[in-house]
Amino acid sequence: MDNLQPEQPISENNETTENFNKPSHYGADDIQVLEGLEPVRVRPAMYIGSTGESGLHHLVFEVVDNSIDEALAGICTQVDVTIHKDDSITVVDNGRGIPTDIVPGENKSGVEVVMTILHAGGKFGGSGYKVSGGLHGVGVSCVNALSERLEVTVYRDGRISKMAFERGKVVEPLTDLGPTDKRGTKVWFKPDNQIFSETKYQYEILSERLRELAFLNKGIKITLKDERGDGTEDVFHYEGGIVQFVSHLNQNKEPLHEQVIYIDVKKDGIETEIAFQWNKSYSEDIYSFANNINTREGGSHLLGFKSALTRVINKYVREKKLLKEKESNFSGEDVREGLTAVISVKLPNPQFEGQTKTKLGNPEIKNIVESIIDEKFGIFLEETPDTGKVIFEKSLSASKARDAAKKARDDVRRKGLLDKMSSLPGKLADCSEKDPSKCELYIVEGDSAGGSAKQGRDRHYQAILPLRGKVLNVQRVRTSEALKNEEIRTLITALGTGIDEDFDISKLRYDKIIIMTDADVDGAHIRTLILTFFYHFMRELIMTGHVYIAQPPLFKLKKNKNEKYAYSDSERDSIINELGDNVLIQRYKGLGEMNPEQLWETTMDPANRFMKQVSLHDKFVADEIFHTLMGDDPKLRRAFIESHASKVKNLDI
Ligand code: 0RA
């Protein structure tokens, strides 16, 4: 703990100055006006990120984080989350229970302090590491402020006590309800629909994060129950922790060695856990966490891991004379090809930096992780030479492929094939507008639909790129192979950004890239292949919300002169109801069945069209899906499509 600062209790005023994007004339008077939980209701997004779907789910995670803190303190072993019929939520844990006695200096019970004072943590002499002090770490009081009603029941010191709030204000004081032999806290809340634009919980969003938390905190049992619909239920409980996390991530890939390498070191109050395993794929999937928070932007722990991994492997292959003397060292990318890794550090005062505050800043962590990998992974390689050899061979093949890919890129570049200045692909019907922020590119399946789209479009700002036949599955080949494919090169040239190391989003030629394929199985497959292309070579385009999926209508309904389009079965049915008898129903099997005017009207006109924006809600779920759907194992693919049949529509893959 020597070089660590003691945890600073954050005072309320301090937090106010930090969190408010205040104008410079913001004074003490203003702060007084916004006392208690009022600021949270005035500016909810500032506390929970948004008042949409993400903020709504964040409420659950905020409560669960407190339960996880109890688990980190070694007390809580189980957390049960229930989504009720009315989209209210219950979280029950068997932790210590929120203190019920009076907090000195506040003259209020612990429960009231925790539920009504922002960042009340410090008032309980917090120690150890806390998730709830982490990223958003706003505290359960924010959940209370943003709930129409919240009830908290505490089982502590043999007694049950209960208290209720509405929109953050006490409506029922803390009341003793009698004896109990249980211990823990139950929080029930109903999000305030005056605050949230969306109040329907999505099972998948909750289950993903809860599963992740169970992986990251081995032994803890987290259950999720959905009382709406057919009563879906999940139990997440992993005695193997992040080792099972890595196995899970690699489940659809072919591991190159059986054993997941696992390193766990606790030193000076910091716990470092790393699990990793190489597989046959060409991608690198490393997930890093600090205090259970996904550090998507990486940081010192990730840097430490990467640099030590490269060093240890090079040292090993030199010592064992596996690499010839004249051959140069492996690069970091070489040794990480096909690597799946989870790095989880838990530390007393994490510093989160970066654009989305998901980059671990604490500089001392880099050295700590480096020396752990140096030592422990070094020993592992010495003791497990079979695996050492497998890693060497994978790195060697990656290094050769990287040379070949570079050569292919250089060749292509020399010939000017990826350079838009040379010439845009002949098939591209470009738009006349030159400002990319106003431009749209429709990627269309087949020449005939391409023809309709070219005629139907607004050529001022809409460009059309027809793709012929099946697009290459880039997940299955290396970059050098992919670049030999004409459709792939056409796509890259049209977009203008380049790929891999050359990728530069500022060169993007269109603000919206819209995939328009038939509404049938083939169309869905081609769409997946195009998405796989973006995911593999230009993931940032998806991350930044540039990629969309066009939604052509499924039916045309006609009665006399009255024509309507339906985009789903249920819409078809309600239009039939509306129009009455003798409705002529035409099912569109392909885009080619629509004439240019119809295509414009139903699918391309910004005033009428429906589009879905493609998002990577969670990188590791997305990886899983792409590997299942685009990987080599048809059995897995079928099983996935069957089990996700209804969701595949939502995911748009
Ligand atoms: C304040 C202090 C302590 C625990 C908690 C709050 C606490 C909050 C929540 C919210 C959901 N479950 C919870 N469990 C505990 C520490 C209590 C102590 O030191 O005994």
C-alpha cells in the first residue's frame, strides 16, 4: 500500500463542483438550491449517463454493485435479481445489510443516509476496494432519486427493518418488522417514468452484465428471473472465475492448448488475475477490467500485460533456440494472434481516465502486472514446453502471415487499387454532394436491385454500390487473402478509410452506410457477411454508429386505389383490419420486385424509411455471435440460430 493514496472520502460539495458542467458564475447559493437528491432529478444524465435504455439498466447495476462490494468484502455470496411484471426490480443479497443505527453527525439512520445522500460511502469509513466507488459509482441514492418508489428491507442483527421512498423522499420511516435469522439487503424499486424515456427492461442487457460479474467474482452466485412472459431464469455461478470466462469466450473457437493459463497474485492490497488461451483464429480478444468495470479503453494493466507477454515469449523462443538467430523478434501482434485473455485487477483507488472514463490510469499497475507475467508466465513456459511450442508456432505463422499481408497491402497500394484518387470502382454510382457528412452509401445485393436503387435514389446525396453474389467471409481468411477479392476491394475503395493500420475514419466518404438486402434467408446471410467485413476491418465504423440496415417492407396491401406497406406480420394484420375485406396482399420476396419509385418511397426516402442502426452493445457478446455465425462449425451455427431465432431479428445479423 506504500505508494497508494488513502481513499479520500468525497464530500458532497466537492462532487457537485466536479460533476456539474457549471458556468463560471456558479456560486455557493446555487449549490444550496440543489440540495440533497434534487440535482440528480434535475440532471439525471449527469449521474447515470442517460435517461434512455442505458440509464434505466444502470439503476439495476448500481444496486448490484453495492451487493458485489459486500462480496468483495468477503461477506455476500448470493445476489438475486428479479424483473417484475410491471418492470420494477428487486435485488436481494446476503451481505451485511445496510446499517440501521443512527449515523453520528447526520442524525439519521444508515439506511436513510445511504438512500438520500449522494456518495454516502465515505460516511461509513469505507475500506477495501469497491465497485460502487468506480466508474459511475454514484451510489444507490441516485437509484432512489430516479425511482417513482423504492422500498428497502434490511435483515441485520437479527431484526428486519423496512423503509420506503418516493422520488427520493422518505414516505415511510424506518420501521422494525420483527426478528429474523437472515442477513442482507433487499431493494425494490420502480424507475420513474417522468425521468426515463424507456421503462422496459431488457433481459439480455441485464443477463450479460450479471454473467460478467459472476465470472469476475468467482464463487458468487447471481440469479436473474424474469416474471414477465414465460418466466426466463438464469443462474450465474462460476467457481473457476475468469478461467471459465476465457473458456466461455473460446467456446466457439478451437483452442490450441487444453489448459487455460491462469495467474492470480495478491500483493500490497492489489489483486491481479489473468487468464488466457490461444485458439486457431486470427483475432485477438483481450478484455480488461478494473474493480469489475470493463476498461474498454484499456490502460496500465493492459499495457503491462501486453509488453510482458511479448517479452517473455521472445525470451523463451530465443533461449530454446526455436527462432533462428537471423530471424527478428516477434511483434506484439504476432504473439497475440488467436489470443483470448481476461485481465482483472482489483485495487483500492482506481483512476479512470479516457473519453468514456474506461481507461485505467494508475501508473503503478503497469509494473505490477509486468513483473507478475514475467515471473509466472516464464515459469509456466518452462514447466509446460508443449504449450510453449504451440505458442511459438502460432506466433511464427502469424509473423509470416503479417509479412505476406503487408506485402499484399503494399502491392495493392502500389497498383493504386485501394486508393480512391486512382479511381472509384466502376460499379459505384456515386452521389454529387462532396461533403461526407451529408452523404449516404447504400450497399445493395445484386445488380437488379442495384439498378432499381440507382434509379430510385436521390442522386444528390445517395450513392449506390451493388455487390454481386456472395461476399467473402473475411472471418475465415487472413487479410492477404481477403484483399485478393474484388468485392472486398471495391467496398474498401468506396468507403475511403483504408483498413487495419491504415484505417482513418476522417477519410470516410459517407456518413451513413446502409446495408440493403432482401428480406429472406439469403439476404440475411449476405447482410451478415457484410457486417462481418465491417466488424473485422472497420469495427470503428460500427462503434461510431455509421452502419445501418435498411428495412424494406414485407408486404404491399391494396384495396381499390388505397395502397399501404407493412414492415411486419403484425402490421400487415392491423392494416387488413383497417382496410376491411377484399384486400390484395402482395408479399415482397426481394428488393427486385419493387420498382424504383416504390423502393424510394418505402426504403430509401429519409421521410418514410425505417432503418436500424447497428450497434455492438457489448464487444464480447458481439464476438461470440460473429464467431458462432461466421465460424467454421455449422452445428454451432445452427444451434445458435435456433436458440436465438426471435432475437436474431433484433440483432440484425
Ligand atoms: C453502507 C455501509 C455498509 C453496507 C452498505 C451500505 C450496503 C449497501 C447495500 C445496497 C444493497 N446492498 C447493500 N449492502 C450493504 C457497510 C456495513 C457494515 O460495515 O456493517
